[in-house]
Amino acid sequence: MIPEMIQTMRWYGPNDPVSLKDIRQAGAVGVVTALHQIPNGEVWPIDDIKERKSLIESEGLSWVVVESVPVHESIKTRSGDFKGHIENYKQTLLNLGQEGIKTVCYNFMPILDWTRTNLEWPLENGARALRYDSKAVEAFDLFILDRPEAKREYSEERIKELESYFNSLTQDEKDLITANILKGLPGSEIGYTLDEFREMLLTYSDINTDKLQSHLRLFLEEIVPIAEKAGIYLTIHPDDPPKSLYGLPRILSTAEDCRRVFGDNPSLNNGLCFCTGSFGVRADNNLVGMAKEFGEHINFIHLRSTKRDEEGNFYEANHLDGDVPMVEVIEAILQIQKKRGKSIPMRPDHGHQMLDDLGKKTNPGYSAIGRLKGLAEIRGIEKALIHHMQK
Ligand code: CS2
Ligand code: MN
């Protein structure tokens, strides 16, 4: 028998315009959620976890994954009260474990979580997608953030190109790019003003890639034994996009990065959130190869596709189009599940804003219908593959 993936959808809690009933009708059996109301770094109290869990269960769903228990900035920079924050993180894991919630996602991206510059990129068919424009990010870095080192990091030719692009933008367009970058996308937990962001950047002035890698290693040395004790499978979410921005180091963008993290700490509770849309932005990431190589550590799966161009831009494509070889990826995952004799939770990561969701207030990337479509397509692929593999 080949186990099926556990179909889930992300839910942002009682204020999410997408309800638990909607998620159930989409065919998901569970949700991925977090206690977003608790400030980063504080312990998640047992009672709050219990309450949220029973709310979800009262609608016939289960709380399958926590995404995310955010890692406090002090832990990433190992400054201030990072020790206290690590203790809090451990306690939260123990509390979640006690309530039977066994899969926890987090990321180790400095300051900002995932980044897009356009949240309503019009597609040919009238639906809307999220898009990342390299020029917008780099022009923001050079001319709005005005980061002193930026001028040395870009070539003269690039700076000229960015200058003329920047001058072609209206003030409204500039403001929108700034807001999209700094206010934080759903799940980011924290947004910044320009000045706050500049101040945060200073906290990384002596943190290079090596140092950030060692901070992740030291963090995992502390929390993985607790996860083992609590029966929790940790899953690190890759960098999105998988490259350095604003001179900040990023350490989970490639297969090499995964090799380091799981080589340093081979515990199976030290796991990966295999986000195809994030890793898939790099042409040098072989997704099927990565699924096979890190299969034992894949404890959570985000399925979506992106379409990149030569200039480093990308948009979120239909789940079965774009650069992600979705059928092959799902096949590789089914092989992993067969080998491990275990179902892995999966969610259709994002979706297009389409049909009745157009014009509605939605969480960017997290409207109902686009994700329902993605989930339905993925479910179809999975069923067909299992049918064939079992023959
Ligand atoms: C994003 C993020 O790509 C994604 O999944 O929607 O919210 C991501 O889930 C978080 O960065 C994980 O910690
Ligand atoms: Mn993801």
C-alpha cells in the first residue's frame, strides 16, 4: 500500500476570511495554523493551544501542523535575551507535544519572511497571482532603503538600469513596493517601517553566512532533543526567494544548505518543509533529486509552482504549470511515503485570486478558490499515480 499525503490547508485563525467550513468543503482533513495572537518569543500556553485545537475539531478537522512557531530575532543574531527565548521555544514545543500536535514549521530568514513585490499580478485569464520583481527589490534597496553598502554590491551598469526603472515609477507605485516588502505577507507576523527596518539591518552588520549557519546549528542543538522528547517533527521552511536580499545572509536556499543542516544534526526530528515553490525559483535546485536525497527529513510539504525568467523575476503559476515538475515531485514523495510507511502532511501552498474571490478582501496568496483548485489538481495527480504505482 502506498500511503496518501495528508491533505491540509492553512488557516489564519478565527479572523481568516476563509472559514473552517470552507476548508472542509475543499476536501482537506486538517489545517495548518498558529496562535498568531501570541507575540513572537513568548511561550504558547497549554490552555490557548487546547482552545484552538477544540475549535478546529468542532468543525470536523484536525490541527495537523503548526506553521509557524516563529524564531525570535534574538535567536538568529544570538544577542539580547536569546537564551530566554530558546527556553520559551522549548516550552512551546513541549506544550504542543502534550496536546498531540506533532509537526512544527519555522524558518530562519533574517528579519523578513517571504517577499513579493506585486500581490495582484494580472494573469491572462483575469485571475491574479503573486509576483517577485528583482528590479523592484533592488531599486528599493538602492534608492528607498538607501542602504550604504548597496552601491558597492551592484555593478555600475546595473545601477544605471535600476535608476531608469526607478525613475519610470510613479510615487504610488514606489509606495506600494515599499509597503509590500515591509509590511509583511500573511504569516510573517511582523511588519516594519523604513526606519525600523534600517535599525534591524544594523543588528546583522557582523553576521555573515557562516555565522548565521552556526546560529541555526546551535539553536537546533538545543531544541532537537526537546522535539525528540516531545515527539515533535520540526520542519524548516526554505528561504523565499532562495537568495540573499539587502545584504542579509540566507542559509536555506539550496541542496547544499540542506545537506549541511541534516549533516550537522541527523536526527529525524530535525526535518524539512519541502516547499517546491520556494526551492523551485532556482534553476540549480533539482527538486526531484532533493526530494529523494532529503526524503527521510521531509516532514511537511508545500506544493505550488513558480515561473521564473532570466532576470530573476518569478510569479506563482498554476500548481501544475511553471517550473516545478509537479507530477515527478509527487511521485518522489509517494516513494518516500511508501518507504517510510507514513503519510506526510501537505498543503497547496498558495493559490490565485480568482472567480468570486476577485474583489474580496483576502489574505494575499491564501484566498479559498485558488487553493481549492490547487488542492483538487494535486489530489487528482496523487490518485492517478498511486493507481499506477500499485499495479
Ligand atoms: C509562505 C510563508 O511560502 C510560504 O509558505 O506562505 O508563510 C511560510 O510558510 C513561512 O515563512 C514559514 O515559516
Ligand atoms: Mn512555502
